[in-house]
Amino acid sequence: MAEFNDRRIMESDCPDCASVSRRDFIRSIGAGALAASVPIIGKSAVAAGPAKVGPTPSALAETAVARFYQTLKPEQRKLLCFPFDHPLRKRVGNNWAIVKPTIDDMSSEQQALCREIMKNLCSEEGYERFMKQMDDDAGGFEHYHVAVFGEPGTDKPFEWVLSGRHDTLRADGNSVEGTAFGGPIFYGHAADGHNDEDAKHTHNVWWYQGEQANKIFRTLDEKQKAQALVDKQEPDEPQTIKLKGDHLPGTGLAVDGLDGQQKQMVRELLEKMLHPFRACDAEEVRECLDANGGVDKMRITYFKEGDIGNDGVWDVWKLEGPAFSWYFRGSPHVHTWLNVAQKA
């Protein structure tokens, strides 16, 4: 989905939102725990044959959405369910409630189904990272909000959307064709509940992505660094990831000018971005990237503004292609906006 509402959805900018209590996190999740992945972005991601990649209505998360929908009582449907083409479905934000009720307001069966949906939207490690993030940012998964659009369990399009502090996530069974994740998504984290993180982003579950981006910067020569680095960061809002097609800005560094090893590092960065998510969504992202020329059509930009500690480790950066936009704003804590499609 490359459409965005003109009205900016910023109910609560994260630097201004109050921190909440967190639960003890009994399992350490560090960057070193990230399993090595085989970067394949830029190569053909589609197996031989006409099979369509991406989630289907029979995927585990989607079948759980259908079961969740069936459990909703008439009074709940009035609050949680909308037509598929309702404008709320297209919204993405860093801190918002798509509906007023929380998951905690539901029955135990419905809460379990929401958790099942969430778990099946993620890789195993990604689920742990999201649970740590949600504990820190909102006091737990049950304090988030979900809505259903369309009619799950039928042949009609549908989408389940989760919102709350530092998350907008979706399950759509490929109802929105040619669009990864069912539309733009958001994920972020204020580690251990701290609005202002330290320069090392201690305990931030997403900073391993920032570390990979900075590894790329350190390989650049002085001319490339000057091209890649700009002064002012982009706005922390949905419009920042609006897809631009062939009209990418001239700022930043063109990836096609990098050497083979550096391009491989960009592919590894993309794989690290995909690592928290389920395999079928990751595969659809790869297909979208391949359809738009892979990493050679991308530009990478680093921003001086927001450099925590003034240490030259860039906390804010962006990777952008014709139908791909990933904005990582790591200051004062991590906000990540992501939009991927077959066409802008």
C-alpha cells in the first residue's frame, strides 16, 4: 500500500509520551544472539513455477485471525470491525490506538488468539524481541489494540491490524496485492522504558540493525561518506516513507556505485531487517525488491542530526528504492518506518 492520508497521524510524539512500567525480562536478547542468515536479496526470490509469494488466507496467522473474528460478539464487532476499505486500515503511526478497547479487555480465548496471531507474524526470535519491546513500552502485549477489516474466513479481502506504542503491524493473507506486510508498518523501542537512550542503545532490541548500517558507513571512502551524510534528519511521520518510484531524491549515496563487498553488506542489512518477521512476509519483500532492480536501485543516507553522544555512529539513516522505503530514526530512541511494494 503506497497510499497515505494527508492528515498526519501523530497522536503522541514519542519524545513526549510518558514512560510506562515494564515487566522483568527473563531472557537476554542481544545482537550477538541474532542467528546468521543467508542474504539473498538482489537474487531471484521466487521459486520456479507460478506460485505467488507472500502470506495466504490459510497461513497460520490468517487462520487465527478468522477464528478470532468468529469469537467476537455483536457488541465487540461494533467496536473492533470495519469494512475493508475503511480509512483506518491504511493508517500507520508510532503511538496510536486503532480502537479504544485493548487486548486486555477481551475474553481469555480472544487474548490467546491475538497472541497466536502475533506469534505467527514473527520469526521465533522476532517474537521474543517484540515481547521485550512491548513490555518496556506499554507494560505488555495485552495493552495493545487490534481491529479487523473485511471478513476473515471468507473469500473476501480482510486485514487484522495491531497498534499501540511503537507498533503498527498487519496480517492480511495477501488481500492487498503487490504490497508487503499488507501495508506500511512501524516498529520501535525505548529500551528499558528510557525515552533518551545512551549512545550504545543498550538493550534496544532493534539496534543490531543500526550496527549493520554503521558497518557499511565505515567502509566508505571520504568522497562516499560526504555523499552519504546529510545534516538534517527527515520528519518522524508516515509521509517520510511514501514511495517515490523513479523520483528518488539525489541526496544520499547510490548503492550501485559501491563495490561488491559493500553491496553484499547492504543485502545483509536488508536481511537483518527481515529477520524478525515470518518467512512468507520476508519472501514477499524480496520479490518486491527484485521487481524494482534490487539493491543497485537503492540509495542509503545517514543523518548528522540525532547523533547521540556526537560519536559519529549514525543513529538516524534511511535506505530507499523505487518501491521501498525504510527510515530508521534511532534518536532519542528507535523508531522504524517501513513501506515496501511491487510498484510505487
